[in-house]
Amino acid sequence: MSKFKKKKSGDLPAISTASLPDIVFMLLFFFMVVTVLRDSNLLVMQRLPKGDQVEKLQKD
């Protein structure tokens, strides 16, 4: 006889996933409210170097 009881089977109980859809929808709603939409009309100024030694190529 021992002082401590041994574990019977070692199986873990199943995790209940019944509230998982509620959590997902709450997170979705939170991020929809908190996220700031960016302006889609962003203008990028491109400064390309100008060529000063330009030669026209001949077709053969």
C-alpha cells in the first residue's frame, strides 16, 4: 500500500469547444471596430535619374 494514489489511465479530459465560435466572432468584431482603414489613394513620388549620355541603338 502506498501513500500516494497512482493515476488510473493518464488520459486528458476533452476540451470543450462549444464557446469557440463566440470567441472568434468577438475577436472579429473587435478587430473590425479597432482597425483604421487606410486611404487607398496613396501617391508615391518617384524621382528617376535623367540620362545625359543617350545613344540610339541601330537595328541590324
